[in-house]
Amino acid sequence: SQTDGDLGFAFPEWAYKPESSPGSRQIQLWHFILELLRKDEYHDVIAWQGDYGEFVIKDPDEVARLWGARKCKPQMNYDKLSRALRYYYNKRILHKTKGKRFTYKFNFNKLVLVNYPFIDMGSSGVGVPQSAPPVPTGAVTHFRFPPSTPSEVLSPSSEELRSPGVFGGVGRRLARGSVSDCSDGTSVNSEVDEGGGGLGEERIPERAAERGFRGASHPRPPHDAMFRMYGGGGGLAGRRPPEVATHRVHPEPLSPFPVSPLPGAGGSALLAPPLSPALSMTPGSHLPYTPSPNLSPMPGSIFSFNPEDMQRYLQAHTQSVYNYHLSPRAFFHYPNIVVPQPHRPDKGLPAAAAPLPLPDEPHPSPFKFKLQPPPPGRRQQREAQGRQGSLSSGSSLSFGSELSTAGGAGLLSTSSSSGSLSSAGLPKIKVEPISDIESEEEVEVTDISDEDVDEQDEESEPLPSHSLYRHHHPHHHPHPHIFRRQSNGTVAPTVPYDDLEEDVFKAPAPPSLFGPPLPSPRGSPVVKTEPGTPAPSPAQCIPLKLRFKRRWDQEQHTEEEDKKVRGGEERDRERGEGVGTPPHGQRKVSSELHRATAQLSLENKDC
DNA sequence: GGCGGAATGT
DNA sequence: ACATTCCGCC
């Protein structure tokens, strides 16, 4: 079954399934929805509407039918489909837009980076349709983590782009998605639309044709459909059937996919055929590829990459959030974070330029990230358990779920020691887990350059994934500076996660406007500036804080362990130990992340 | 229409 | 895990 389509594509399947185990590779509903949304043929069936990932199912029955066809469930109907959609609520993949019939909203913040890791950070984002989720540049033909920067992507000389090796012709054959033949013949039309030139096209057509969309008489070749999506004008316009082109020359304003907000993608003919991760291009089970030296997925979903990549990745994320107003929760103060500094083009994100110089790193020391998104915990269960007061207060720099799903705690190799980083003028970073919300764990990365950090370096023996993510942690550190950096340079306390959670589906406040610090509903902010530590003056450089979240597997997280962990933390706290002695079990992770994030901090170092 | 529990299926 | 199916409830 190793068709090109199968192994060709680069996205590891977990990229499609942020929340689930790397087992089931069946099409998922949200995926399918995205697929429909992407195609203008279905504009009358389902379409983006409203803001930020909001879409309306204009024809529930039809959508259900399509879904049923895809899944070979002829009995599918909207009632059932909607039940499936409702299951997404808990996973926070989707939300219902109240008051609007058949209207739901994607939490792209949850999905984009896993499904569209190649968000182009270069554009200003101006003029992007509101409901538009970030759109990949489309140039990347294989999976990389972290995502490439545009320059990398666009560079013809980019090694990755040429290595045909494992990916052989990826760009050309994603057409796979179509093979979900319901053998019983009951329902054909396996794929959404390009089921197969003329064969699968049928059924829908009569109805569709009546409404005047989708020319049944002009079935598009499968490839066309695939390449259409992000290609932006360039490639697809030409291939599009005349009448379709006529009618659909301009993608509807709210349909994000055909239009790339990116400068390059808009019309760049240089781009390789755009791919849609949303398509069913699920790779074969083995994923025997090795994209690049830096980024080689290894068996067991372990990827390695270097700090530069990480940095770019985060940069990208930041920018995407900024551009698309993705996550007020995760990026409360995003404009001040890793976003490129206009006045510092040189040092700043070489997104379009060369990769960061990285002074003391002859060769990037790869650190491994275990990419194995654990299943989400059951929110209800967790809530039932009570929240333990270790709620996160949210906002300091949080890279939120994206990282959690795609990244995870890192293990750094030792080629670059924290010592070297220090000598290079890099900030010292402290890493500690700080919270566990909604089955996510956050790891706080703190700039503690001014502190006395004792040697946290231990070997980087890989830890069992579960041991990496599981600690609860009272934010009771001697130096838990977690600030919200405001545009005016002042620092604001972080905001409780819960306050922001709601906003995930709302439009975030304008970046420049940071309201007054929100009070913590639960009385005690989890993170706060150290008592007695004067808040940095506005002019001062505020310690950079990064926060990584990691999902964990609730199943593996027994009460017992929980207690153990907490006990450890308790002890640690009581002893009043500081930076140098993270709780047992966290140490390694901390030191690793420490180094990993030190690089990330570079850019903000000289503020 | 929309919600979510429960049982069941893959 | 991720639906599908059924269903009582609002």
C-alpha cells in the first residue's frame, strides 16, 4: 500500500491528530469539515462566515451526507454529525457559536500549528479575511518541525526541497485521499469531491448542480483540486474549469484557503504546489523519511531539531498569532514577544534573511523533542477533581497548546552547555512546570540571568514521556517572575488562564491595548512577581518568560504519582531552595529546556 | 436546534 | 480514540 501518496507526504500523522494517539489515521470530522470549507464548490453547503474560524453549515443534510459518504455511513445525518461535532467541544477544537444556527467555530489556535505548521510569518496579515485561519505557505513539501521559515521554504536551494528521496514527488501526489471506497457500493463518492474524475462526482451533483455550484459536467482532475487550495492565484487559476473560474475567480472573502494572506503565496509561481495538510494525506504507518539533518523524525516520533529552528518556530507562531489574532489566551501580549522588531531588522527575525547567526554554536546542538501528543484528559474528570489551586495565571509568554501538541519537553544534547550560553551573553533560563490546566502542563521558562544558577546540567538521558509532563507545581519559586509585558514597557501581572480561556474563540483585544491586569478570580494568582522584588522599571528589560505546555496522558497520571510529585514540590518549597534545585524529576527536563529556550530568548535579550 | 449521557462500534 | 447511534432533555 505504499503508494506515493501514502508515504510521500511528509506530515506525520500525528500532525493531523493533535489530541489523539498516533494510531487511528482515519479521517476525522473536523478535518473533513476543513476540507469542505476549503473548496468553493461547497460554498453553498458550508462556508466560512463570521470571524476567526467561524463557519456555517448552510446545508446540514448535505454536509451530513457527504460525511456519511466519506465514512461509509449512509445513515449519517446532521443529528449524528452534530453529536460528533459536540464532542469536539471538550477537546476545544470546536465551539458552538451561540445564537447562530448551524454555526460553529474552530479553535484554530488548537489546530493550525499542528495541521498547518508552515505558517508564513512574513506577511503583515493585513487584509486577511477575518475567519481565515493561518494559511501555510504551501511551499513545503515535507514535514518539518519546527516549521521552516519562509526563506527556507522559498529557497530553491533549500536542501529539503530537493531531496526527492523519501518524499519522492510528494507535491504531486497527494491525490490519495480519495480511496475511501465504501465497498458495498451503497454509497460512493468517497472523497469530498475529487473522488475520481467522473466517477465519484455523481450523487451530490444533482442537488449541487441545481443550486448552481459545482459543475458536474466539469469534474476537475484530482490533482487540480489538491493544488488549488493554497496556491493562490498562480497555479490554479489556470487549471480551473472555465466556468468555475468565471464564477469563482475571487474566492469568497471569507474563505481563507484559496487566498493566501502571504505576500509570496498570493501569486508566487515559485511556490511548489501547495499542499493541504488537511487533506487526507496520511502517511503510511512507518514514516520512513528523514527530511533534513536537523529534523529527523525518528522511530517513536522523536524529532530532533536545533534551537534555531525552535526559535523560528516560536517566532512563526507568534507572528501567526499576531497576524491572525489567534490566541489571546496563549499570547496575551504577543506583540512584545518574539515578533520581529521593526527597528532591528538586522538582528531580528531573519525570517526572510538568513538563519540566525547563533554565535557560539558552530553546529546546532540538536535537542530532541518527543512528539507524542498524549490524549487529552477528560475535562470533566479533571474539573471534578478540583483544581488544586495550581491554576496557571495565564499569560506570561505562553506558547500554549501548539507547542504542547507538536513539541513537548525537550532534551538537549550537551554540545551547548548552559555555560557556553552564559558566556555568550545569553540569558540564563530556568524551567519549571507551573501548572496543569485542562490536562495541560505548562513549563515555565524564566530568565534568571541575574540569578545564581548552579549547575543544573545533567546528562540528557531521555526520560519516559510520562515522567516529563506530569508534575504539578506550585509557583512558589524564589524568582517566579512572570510578567506580562505591556506595550508601554511596563509589566503587568499575568492573567488567570480561565479568564482567557473563553476568549479562545473570540477576537482578541488589539495587541497594542493591554487592559488593566485582570484580577484573579481565585484569589491567589498562581504566578506573581516575587514579593519584595521591585517591579522592573518601564525602561528595564523584563526577564523573558516562556511557557511550554504539554499535554499529558491522564491515564498514566495516577493519583499516587500526583501525590508523590506534589510531595516533592512541597519539600522543595519548604526547603526554600531556589533555582538551582528543581524538584526531583524535573531537573533534567529543566536543564534541557533551559538550554533550549536560552536560544529562544536571544532576540529579546537586548531590549 | 442544541446539548450531552450512554451504549456501541471500528 | 473517535466516532455512531439513540435518546431524553431544554
